[in-house]
Amino acid sequence: MKNYLVIGASSGIGRALAVKLGEHSNVIGTFFSNEPAPANNVTYTHFDALSDSTSKLDLPETLDGIVYCPGSINLKPFHRFSEEEILKDIQLQVTGGLKAVQSNIKALKNAKDASVVFVSTVAVQRGFAYHTQVSISKGAVEGMTKALAAELAPNVRVNCVAPSLTDTNLAGRLLGTEEKKETHGKAHPMGRVGEPEDIANTIAFLLSEEASWVSGQIIHVDGGRSTLNM
């Protein structure tokens, strides 16, 4: 069985992915606050992406893939966020992901076809008001994806998924009612907001051998929001 590390596997996209991968692989999933319900072949470990190192985790000598899911949705006018807030977002979403790969590069190279997947947002490509703070850190994630893909080829593939608004706890303030879901869904050509499984299915593909010739890509899983006008 293959071995995958999913950082941020307690809810939302990370949880959906861990459950899906656990159907056929060993998964080490991390959580920050509440430990999630058990899932087949998934071992959960407490982990603070802002301060902990993955060296504290009990990881196998071979990792077939790492997925880094921690994120934030801090929406406010650009003149209202502080330098400290920006740096914290970068530490969480950029530095944390980079450190996870750095610490486990040997284990990744021990695998036959290792894969790393990061998570961005449609806002980087589209440009939305009040999304400056989000777009700064996630834009850096996309740049990191391409640079690492070039540097680690051909041993390790590196890709990124860029979802639009997805029905997770993180987006609860935006999607807390059925009316809000319907309103935001109408902004997407596919007529709905995303579900965690929509994104998890794409990540699972990028981790698989079926994607063995895919690297350095930003895959938009966004109901058509990034490219289609209604």
C-alpha cells in the first residue's frame, strides 16, 4: 500500500481526501483542534502548522505523496489588514507547505512516483475585491508550486489545485445558510458552490500514477468561475 501525508485532514477538503485515499492506501492525517472521527487506514496526529515540524510525526521511510491543506479566508479592505496578519497567512500557507516538503524530501524520493499537491484559490487568477490578503499568500503558493516542480523533477511531481468557494467549515461565514449557498452558487457557471469531494477527487488524481506526466500545473476546480462568463 502507498503512504500519504495529508496535513490539515480534520475537515473539509483534507478530511474528504483522507477518507478517499484511505480506501486503498495508508494515510497519516493531521488535525489542529478537534480530532476527527476514525476512517479506514487513516492515522490522525495533532499538528500545529504554524509551529510544529513534521519531524515530530511518525512517518514511514517512503512517502508517495504530501498534500498541504491548511488555509484561511480573511476578507477585508486592503487598508484594514496589518503586516502581522499578512505574515501569519504566509507562514501558514506558504512557509508551512515548504517546510513539509523540505523535511520529507528523502522519503518522497524513496517512492517510485511521488507527488506533492498544494491548495490555492480561484481568487489569484480572477482578482476579487477584498481578497488581497488571501491572494498574496495563495499567489505565493502557486509560484512555489511551479518552482518546486522544476527543481524536483523528475523524481517528485508538484501541482496545485485552485478551488472556488467550497462548502467547508472554513467558508462557514460565507455559506452558513441555504440562501447564501444559492446566491454564491449562481455566480458559478455550474450553478452551485463546490463540495469537498469535488476538490478531493482532483487531488487524488494528481497523486495517482494516472497523472504521472502532470507536474507544475495549477488545476482550477471552480465550477467554471475562472474562465467562463455567464
